[in-house]
Amino acid sequence: DWTMRAFREEAIEKIRAQVGKGKVICGLSGGVDSAVAAVLIHEAIGDQLTCVFVDHGLLRLDEARTVVDLFRNYYNIPLVHVDASKEFLGELAGVTDPEVKRKTIGRLFIDVFEAEAKKIGGAQFLAQGTLYPDVIESVSFTGGPSVTIKSHHNVGGLPDRMNMKLVEPLRELFKDEVRVLGRELGLPEVFVGRHPFPGPGLAIRCPGDITREKLDILRNADAVYIDQIRKHGLYDAIWQAFAVLLPVKTVGVMGDGRTYEYVVGLRAVTSTDGMTADFYQFDMKFLAETATRIINEVKGVNRVVYDVTSKPPGTIEWE
Ligand code: XMP
């Protein structure tokens, strides 16, 4: 793709011009965007870049292994793997407001990046895989209605006191363009084709307060759901799919006993840029089979519902 080849070369020049001889910390989230940003920046400045993968305790099943494998084994890009789940889950305990969750997570990410920057003798820059839609949905439009829909953790979620300058080479791109750029940079297809995963992770798929118990249930339900989607050959037809754990228990019956357990919501959408989306029209047999599997295989769940809201009026994530 010649447009992306030109973009790649131009972006590399811009990164070199901005960074000079400085050091850059790049946060990896497990998503495509931050991975593409990191590979691009590494191409531009080599070992002036340090990648940091923060396990905030809000990752999907096997996420950490997938990301660490890609960077260390496939690209040979050095990667610091920080387990900060205690700090994140500690600060998030009892927090139920979605914007407070997002801001807390944004602040803690910066704490981790600043600590890592110190360890390498100071870094002047923080790199992120911010895309154009992240920017649009986080800022208040001038001349339009002054509302923030969500503070994306890497835009509106950043604390004011951050003293590293931002390097955001994907800021003008949409998701589909990032994928083209990722292929151009040689990222493996399994990684480029992954569904988006938000920086705040499972925190925004767990309405209400977040506990380790709930996160475990959510992770397991999500893994069964995605497995079902892959087995039915639907993964690439769907733009993004995930499970949500509702903060409510309902009554059920299993064998001859009463159950009182959580409800799992399933979300799947088609979209091109994430700014608008349609809910995915599964056939009922698929949904029935998936619900049965989740209830049988995931302890703590006795009911499954499917979200049939498009965006607008819903957003893709529930918070
Ligand atoms: P919404 O829920 O706003 O999501 O319709 C649109 C797309 O953006 C992702 N998303 C985020 N990605 N940091 C991210 O990196 C965030 O804070 C964030 N919030 C939402 C969401 O997964 C969807 O793909």
C-alpha cells in the first residue's frame, strides 16, 4: 500500500525530529494501536525506546503472554513487564463512577511510566497509540455541544502534572488505517486482526465496583464467548466482541437447586472506525449455545443476555 509506505517514512522522520537524542517510554496495552506505535517508533529510534507493558489486573485471559511473545520473540524489542495489579485494583476498590475509573487508571498508568522512566535514567517522552477517534470523543468540540462522552485513558484521562511530552504518531489515523500500517510494518496477521481492546481494560466492562472475583468471572466468560465466535468462523466478520459482567445477581435453577448468581451481557458490533456501530445479528442458535456454554463452564453466572443496542445511542463499551 503506497499511501501507508509514504506515511511510514514521513512518520519516522517526524519522530526522529521530535525526539532527537531523547529517550522514549511506550506503553503497550495489548491492543493493535499501541503495538503498531511501538514498532514504528522502534524503527525510527531503535534502543532510545523502552516499551512497558503494564499488567493492571484488568487484562483478558492470556493477554500478557500474547503481547510479551510478540515483542520479545517476534520483534526482539526489549520490553519491561510490570505487574501493577495490586496498585490498580487497590485504588479502584469501591470506585463505581465510570469517569473516576478512567481517570484513576490514567493517573496510575502515568505513575508506572514515570517510575520506569526514572529507572532508565529519565525519559523525556511518552509514546501512545492514540488514534483520531480517541481524540475526537475525548475533547469538547469548540462550537459544538460542550460534552465529553468518555475520557479515553490516553487522552482526557491523563493527569495535568505529567511532565513527559507525548509522542503520538497515529493521531491522524483511523483504525482500519492502523491495521494497514501494521501489515506494512510486518506485524503478524493474528495480531493485526485482533479486535480492539481499550486501555482501561476490563474495568469498563464491569459496571459498578470492581473486585478480583468479578474480574475472574468476566475473564472466563469472555474467553468462552470469543472461543465460540472463533469456532463459528465469525471473528473477522465482527469488529469487536466482548463480555460484560452486570453488577446484579438473579435467581435461577440448576438441577433441583436454586441459584443466585451474576448476569453476563454479550456485546458484538460491526463498525469501520468505532465512531458508529451496529450490533451484530447472530443467529439465535449461536446465542443459545453460547449462553449454555457460559453458564455451564463459568462458575458464578446463571444468566446471559445479548446487547442489541447500536452506537448511537449506545456506546460500544458499557462505560
Ligand atoms: P466507545 O465505547 O466509546 O468505544 O464506543 C469506541 C472504541 O474505543 C475503545 N475505547 C478505548 N480505547 N482507551 C482506549 O484505548 C480508552 O479509554 C477507550 N475507551 C473506549 C472501545 O473499546 C471501542 O473500540
